[in-house]
Amino acid sequence: MSIITLSDVRREIGAAVILDEVTLSVAAGERIGLVGPNGAGKTTLLKMVAGLESPDQGRVQHAKGLRINLLAQESAQDPELLNSPTLIEAVIGGAAEIVSLAAVLREMELDGRAGSTEYADARTKFDAADGYALEDRVGAALRGLGFPTARHSEAPARLSGGEQTRVALARLVIADPDLLLLDEPTNHLDIQAIEWLEGALRARNGALIVASHDRAFLDAVIDRVWEVRAHHVTRFRGDYSAYAKQRGAADEGDERDADRREKEIERERELIQTYRSHRKYAKMHEHERRLAAIEPVVRERKAISLSIAAEGAGRGPAEPLRLSEASIGYREPAQVEITRARSLALRRGERVGIVGPNGAGKSTLLKTIAGLLPVLDGNVEIAGGVVPGYLAQVRAAGLHGATVLEALRTAVPVEVSEARAHLAKFLFRGDAVGKEVAVLSGGERSRLELAILGLMPANLLLLDEPTNHLDIDACESLERFLLDGERTLLVVSHDRRLLERICTSLWVVEDGVVAAFDGGYTAWREAVASGWTTRSADSLVAGRLGAPGALTTHATVTTKAQPKVAAPFAKKSAAPKPERLSKEQARRRRSAIEADLERHGLRKGHLELAMLDPNVIASYTELAKVASELADVTAALQQAEEAWLVLEGEVAK
């Protein structure tokens, strides 16, 4: 049974045709992925389905009583959400029907009508909607989307735009409409939150239409694909991977057909010329009619080709980068350590992915390696002969030149013809090279920066979320570029398909520690499920280096150090040198360790009380979460105690 029907829909914006002759239907429970190039009309289609825009031609029909919710890619948040006093209440507001039923049941109970037929009917509906578990589901949704329990009492209005979008997403999941429309829902999510959302969407019975460039996400949640291309929508069965195979086969067929028609056109033109030269005008006109009947060859634009190899950098040294007891963070306005790397090394030709939760310090780590931030303590050592190329996640500045062509030639001095040929491979063709840099979209800006980076003589690429704003074709072409050549690569990304295809190992940033994982994305997630943590990995490294226990992180680091750039490497041991501490050094270290002891001790006490809470005991999920955190805090407390004993022993010497 169809819940939405689009019949011969046409949508225009100004003089531009966005969608034309679109006829589609959505069945109850169907899960559809919207794919296509940026600007093809995916967001416009979602808005028409949601009833926020009307077609210029045709009809969009909804089933009677259909409940639809849309999470827009970039939009102002719901005032009701922003005006809520807490995150919990903001998300619960999405389940208006359950909240209303709960109020009705309370009113009937207070009025003494708990034995009435009306009460029994309302109670049946409330139970069917799993109303008693609503608060548990709201808490789980917020935690799954990156808001720990301690933040659930915060006001939504004080959150960042990305955080507000995540709260809106939690609200929609809890609302559980008949049709859920999502426009790039993974944009503000880290890997753990994306995986939680996948599970929540798979558990839904309602229909789903989602526009996304995240191929792994699409594979996990959809069973149909709508491809928006050249103003039309084509339907495909299966997940994204199945669609990609079908699209590849169709493209090969189109290419063969285009080749055949080009040969026919050329033959007809030759015959027309021959008959004209022989003054056989009847025959000439006959072949002119045949030529007019042949469909013109319009080849689709190919995906971006990033095959240009930068020259001048060379392969670089065998070990381009090494981090030793490196404290990563900020010095202004106050010195704050975000994460710490005990001992990490990058070998020539390695392609390493940097992963971890939002806010853990991934971008800060990459900026420190790029030399944009000073290391707070320890060593970040860049070998001689290393030429880094850095692509920032936030690209608000750094492009010089009024137009696309000028920006490229300012960054890399090349001839105009060579610059045009290179930019064409990034879909800047014809007049597009004269487009002003100031008005470029996010995807266009990303393509231009990648075009410039492709010409740079870099042998160490430092890329921060390089697939942001790129459509799927561009993402896949970027992968081919990164696999080509012998450049060494460090890439921060939430794109699991890119991480799995490109990276053979990972640096995981979490819980104040950067730890190496020898394996790809899938192997890492399997290891995490089996108990692997950055702390446990760091403890093993500490044991090999003979360091006294695992890292202890602090909110503030007072030891001053300058960033080390070696040529090829500074002559320093990766492990800290044993030294006699001054009284001031001992006092500072003792103060930091005692702060850890107090913090972990208080938290352990709270968790032990939580283990006795009937609400926690009654919830398997909550009990498992509290027990897991208690084990981690107990281990951290023990490590802090050991560090205190080591310090006391050093002072006593």
C-alpha cells in the first residue's frame, strides 16, 4: 500500500528545471536512499514529499493521517525544541502521542476512573507504544548520539548548531513517524553515533527516505535507491552496493550506445557531403533526415579524475613522523591538554586513519603535526625531506585569487592551458573556471582545494575530513587518488568506506590517549567489541618502553616545551629520561596526581551507589553501562595510586 505518490512532478527554481516527469510511490515500511550529484535536486524532492514545497506541475498525494517528519540538512531548529528547559524534555517532546496518553491516564487515575473502559483503552495504547520505557529510550537516544547522561539536563538553546541537529535527530527517532525523511543525517555524527543511528533506523517499522553521501550508512539502512540525475529519478532495487553495480553496468551500456551513435552520425555526415558534392539532393536530404533522427550523444560527466602525480617532493624518508610523549592541546587562553601520544611512528607509504569520538582531539592532533599548533610537551618530530600537504576540515580561508582559475595558478604556477586541463578533471569546465571563489559551494570549494593539493609537491598528506561536502562520485574518485602513488597519508575521517578501503592501520583518539591499532576499520570495531581500548593499548606500549604505568591526563599542563622538528630526527629517546625531580616539579606532579585520585575516587563512589539504584538494576542496558564505567574508573584509580607511589619513591631518593 502506497503512503506517498508523486505523479508527473515538475519543479523549477527560476529558469532552471530541477526535477521533471517524476512519478514515484513510497510503500509502508519501505527504506529508500536518495543518491546523486550535489545540486541534482535531492533536497528539493525531500521537501516536496514533506509538503514544504509544491510542484510546479503534477501532484504529490499523501495517505490520510500520515505522520511525516523531516530532518533538514541546514535549517533553523524547531522553536519548541530550542525552548525546552532540558535535552530530555526536548526529545520527549517528539513523542507527543505518548506524552498525551500519559497525561490522560494520570487524570483518570486522579478522578477515580482507573476501572473504566476508557482507561483500559488508553492503557492498551500506552502499553503498545512502550510508554513506560519512553524515558529509557530517550536517554539511550541521547547517549547514542553523543550526549552522556551528565549533559541531559542542559538547555538545547545553549548547544552548538551541530549539537542541536543531533538533539533534533534524537527527537525524530523517538517520534517514530510513519515516514521519516533525513537529509544528510550523518553530517554531525562521529562513528559511534552513526552506528547507533543505523541500529535505531533498522529497528523502525515506519518508512524511511534518506539522502546521504555515506555509502556504508546507506548499505546499513536502505533496501531501495532513488537516483536523482539529469532532472529525473530512476529506481533501483537493493542497497547502495547493489545500486553501484547496476549503475556501473548501465553506464557501460550507455557508453557503448553513445559510441555506436557517434559512428552513425559520422557516417551520415560523410554520406550527406558525398551526395552534396555529386548534386544528388534527394539522397542528401534523405540522409539529413536520418541524421536528425539520431539522438544526439550527450555523455555524462565522468567522476573526478585525480591521477595527476605531484613532482618535486620525492618519496621522502623511511620514517617521516614520530611522536614521543607528546602532549596535544591548546596554550591559549589557558594551557589545556586534550590528548597525549606516548609513542607513535609513521613509516613511508603508510596510510593511517585517525578515528575517535567528536571532541576527542583528532583535528587538534593533525594541526599539531602540521605545525599549526605547538606541542605542549614531549616531541612531534618531522624528518628531513618531508613535504607536508594539509587540508583543513574548516576551509573558510586560504584560497587566494578572485576566480577558480586564479586560485589554482596563485597556489601552483602553471600555464593557463595546463590549469584549465587540470581543473576540468575536478568538474570545473568551460566558464566554471571563471567562477568567483567567494560564491563557491562547500562541494565546489572542496574540489578546488583537492585540485590544488593534487599539484602540490607533497609526500605527506594530512587530510581532515576530506570527503566533507563531496558527493559519492567525488568520494570514490578521491579514494582512487589516495590509493595511487607512494605518498604517506594521515586522514581524519568518519567515512567508514574510505577508512576501510584506504587505511591499513589506525590511530585511535579517545579517553585522552592516542593509541595505534594495527588493522583496518572493520578489524578495529571487532576488537572494540572484544574489549580493546586506547587505555589498554597504551598500557602495553608503556610496558614495552618501561614507563611507570599508563598515561595520566590532566585538564592543565604546566610544563613548557617547544615543538621539535628534527632533521632527520632530534636526538632524543622515545621514552622519558629518568631524572631527579626538583621540588617544584615534584609539587606540580603530586598536585596533578592527587587531583586524579580525588576525581576518580568520587566517581567510583557515585557509580557504586548507582549499582544499588533499583532503576539501574531494572534496566539491563543501564546496569551494563554503569558496570563497565565502574571497571574503567577502578582501573584508572589504581593507575593513579601507582603513579603516586612511584612519585613518592622518586622524591624519597
